[in-house]
Amino acid sequence: MKLRLWAAALLSVAAGTIPAADFPGMRSYLQTVKLRYATEAEAEKAELRPMALPNWYRIAFSGRWDDNALNHYRTHAAMTDNRIKGTFYLTDPGRNKKVGAEFCRKLLEKGCSLGIHTLSHPFLPTLNPNEQFYEIMHLRAIREADSDSVFSTMVYPYCSFGSRFEPEIILDLGKAMRSTGVIGAPTVRYNKQEKAFGYPEETLAESYLLRPGDRDPNPETFHKQLSSALNNGKALEQNPCISISMHSWHTEEGLNTLRKLLREVADCPDWWYCNQNEYAAYRFEFHQTKVTKKVEGKEALFTIERFEPATLGADPALWFSLAGAKPQAVEGAVLKVAAGRMALELPHDAAYRLPETISLLKKDGTFDKFPYLTGSMEKTGETIAVKLVNKGDVPMTRLTLTLRCGAAYTPDVQVRKPVELAPGKSIETKFQLGTMRSELRYRLGKPYFVVEADFLRDGKACRVFLPLRLEADSSLRCIGTTARAFGPLPETVDLSALSRPGAAIDLPEITAKDREKNAENVIAFRRPGKQYQLPPYRVASVVEFEPFSAGKILFRGDVAELWVNGEKAVKNKSGWLIPVREGKNRVVAVSTENRGQIRLARWLVPEAGKVRSWLVPETEKEAAK
């Protein structure tokens, strides 16, 4: 017998409006709905309120699947054969054509969608803000061009990092996500991300993840997690979405089990089977749509300010509960009546559509999919200049340029008013960059900017990306480029002596080629060698710096112990709050490395903004010279 699953009723709440300064880049437009009643009194009493989910659904159900796995084809079939949709979160395909454009197109079939999982699958909090933004936004640009679909949701690599990092770094990551246009993140931190990442209230959709097992799903775990989700009415009121997840690593038996579990939750009459982008788009509009009313005689006129599908990443119709008498006629929406309830279904205006074709600027200034269009982008001083040339014989209408530049600048997103680009003409637009953050971490790495251009041509919605990545300032020093790692440590090493500022170091060094690239605001290194059977050994990372003033600085990380200026530091719940002196200080972080191949071996993150300069510790041989 098919399992019937029910959830507590979820109440609609009044929609608000979101200040553009809090979430720039989300473009809005107006729709009008006219209701005609038998009497003026009925028109006066009419009321529209956005519904938490469409069609009186009580639960949204979806899937989340990570990485560029060819086995996604099997997972896709397991879901869609049961009329369930989901979203596949991809990374950079590189030169692997098997996970390129055709891979994307197949995963989009039967209502599924694609999302952001970063370019290289790094541990995002270990990157500086420029690299965080590049990893997220450039993946969106190249994969939207691969798939001709819009990405508006994201899952970050390695799932959870939580309180191990200081809030500033998490806020930087949230800023990178918002700068990219991310409005949904179905991760293990259900209902905890929006505030932690600094998102404006009710702008980041989240989902409860069912994780029965990536290889051989455990039915008992599945049912236990599902029951827990369905019985948590308070959490569901905040985000009424449940998703199966997370990797397409299933054995043959495990895949059969997954199919059985999906059959159990298929076709529930009060569930909305959607992809993650649809859910995020709907919930953003549910919370942020603004409704105003005007009565003229027997007619109630509603003006609805909602958001363009191109910025939402999906185009589900928005539903409104309708209070009062049944109208005699409805214009601009579809009246729905069921079980004594009334609602209006409001599809998006046909003039505002998702882009059908998306292309990325090539090095020669052309676009693969738009042979009539050329473009360029450059930075001079604090100005970004963009040029587009329409060499075709058809105008490009409602051309809207959006500059996205990450957390280092305020504002981080700028949008120009729509214009028309006539045949044979060009348009040159200059964006004046805002104030740049002064903290060191915002100036590290390679600055990255992208202009997103949406337009209509021959009745089709189109998009192009113009990216610009500059060289890093090589004069800047940080913990990740100045710290030195040594190992294996002998059992007799005197860590107290080693941690005294200026003390000579005579230990085998983990060379630069083993350091984790781009990990500039952390100590990070790779273990030498590729054998999995190497024995465990201890590693010491030596850090020297000058603070702005004497006092205390918080370090966070997953190292085993910390020594500071000859003394062993004591770790508390937040990390190591260490005393520092004026002038040179030295920190020695000790960790035990016991795995053969790992992407990021160890990390140590300093409190932002309290270090004046980072110094390079000298070895004994270097000091002798």
C-alpha cells in the first residue's frame, strides 16, 4: 500500500517588500489583477494574500545531488520515474566533455534543474572573499552557458563548517552568495543559514535533507528522518521543504532501495514535487511580493509587485488566497476553487521570461551562441567599462546590465536601467565601483568582476556573461603565504623553544608545491606523496606576525595544539584566544596528519583585522646566511 504522509497546515503570512539595498540584483515588475463583484461591499471586502506553497500544497518535496557524477543519470531516472524532481549541483567540467553541455541538458529533463557547487570544490571558508566569489559566480556563469538554464541555488562543498570559523568569514561567504544571486541553499544546516550568512530576513530558502545513505540507503534511517521532518511543524512553517540527498554513489542494490523509498513518497496529493530552484523562487516571492489594492465601484484592482524569473532562477506561478465573496469575473489571473476555498493563480507576465539561450564572452570578444554580438570589459582605476556591439539586423530590447563584484565592494551589485541596442549600434556603459573594504583579506587574491546582460531578441529571452579576473597584488602578505609548515616532527622537539619569536628552525619543511593553492587566509598544506599507507606523523606550522596593538587575538582551526611566544595556549569553545605583545609574535600550530590524500590537510584562521603585517619565519640555514 502506498504510504500516505501528511503535514500540519501551514499558514500564509502577509507579504513584505525587500529594500533594493539589502538584495540588489533582484529586479521587480508589476502585474494587475481585476476582480468584478456583484456589489461594491463585496469588492471592498476582497483580500489577496500570497500562499506559502502553490495549489494548497502543504509540503514541497525535492532532491539534492552533488558533483559531476555520471551516475546522476541513474539518480535522475529513479526520481523522475516516480514523478519527483530535483536539482543537481555541479562543479567545473574542465576538459571532461562527458560532464559538459550534453550532461547538463539530460539532467534538466522532466523538470529537474541545476545549481552551484563551486568551481573546484574547495573548503570555502578558507578562501579570501575574492576567491570565494570567483568560485561561486564563475561556476554559475560557465554552467549557465553550458546548460542554457539559470542557477539560483547553491550547496557548499563539505556541507557544514559552522562555528569553527569566526562570524566575519561566514558573513563574507554569505555576501559572495548574495552577490551571485543565490536565493536557496538546501544544506544540512536546515533553517540556520539565513541568519549566519547575513541574508536579509526571509530571502534564503532552505530544505530539510533526508540522508538515508549515499551507497546503500537505509530504509529505517529514511523513515526516521522523514517522520522527524513531518512532525516538526514549527520548522516546516519556516521552510516547508523536504529533500532526498546527497551523492549518486549507489550500489545496484542501493539504487533499487532508493527507488522503493521514492515510490513510497510519490504522488502524495498535498505535496508539491518541485526542483530546488522552483522552491527558492516561489518562497522568495511569497515573502517579498507586495500587494496593493484599489476599489472602483464593484471592481477590486490589485497591483502586485513581484520579481523577474531571470533573477529568481525559475518561473512558478504565484498563488494567492482569496478572501470574501466569489467574484463574478477575474482578469489577469486564474480563479481556483476547491473544497470551499478560493485562490488565484498568477503566472508570470509573458514579457518576463527565463533566458532561453545563454553564452559566455570568449577571449576574442565574441559569443559562441550569438554570432551577431561582440563585447569587451576592462577596469581602469575604480571604473568598470563594458561595451556591447550589435552587428545583427534585429534590435536587442530591454537590455539590462548587472555588475557583480563580490564582498570587497559596497555596493557589490549594480543594475542599469533597461535600454535598446539598435542594429549596427554599440553601447558603452561605465560602472563606478563603490567603497572597497580596507581589511587585508578583501585585497588578497585575484579580483573578479562579471557583467550579466539580459535582453530580448526576436521574441526570445537571452543572456550573456562578461567576466573579468585581474592579477593579485603580489606585494600583499597573509597567513597562507607566509606561514611555513615542517614535518615530520621528531618526538624530542621543543615546542616551547620553537614558538619563541625569531628562534631558528632546523626541521624538514613541507615545500611550497605541497601547499594548498588559494588558501590565503589560512595555513593549509597537502601531505607529500600519494600513497594511502604512509604512517601518521606530526606537523608544525610556524606563523609570525605583528599585531596593531598588544592584547588578545582569536585563532580558530582543527589543529591539535597551539604554542604562542614560548607558552602552550589553552583552547576554549570559540578557539584559541591568545595573548599577543607589541612587535613580533610567533604561533606554532601542531597537527597530526594521518591520511594519505586529502584536499585540505589542516587549517588555522586568524581573527580578521587585528594583524598589522605577516612575517616569514626564517630557518636556521637562512638565518646563517
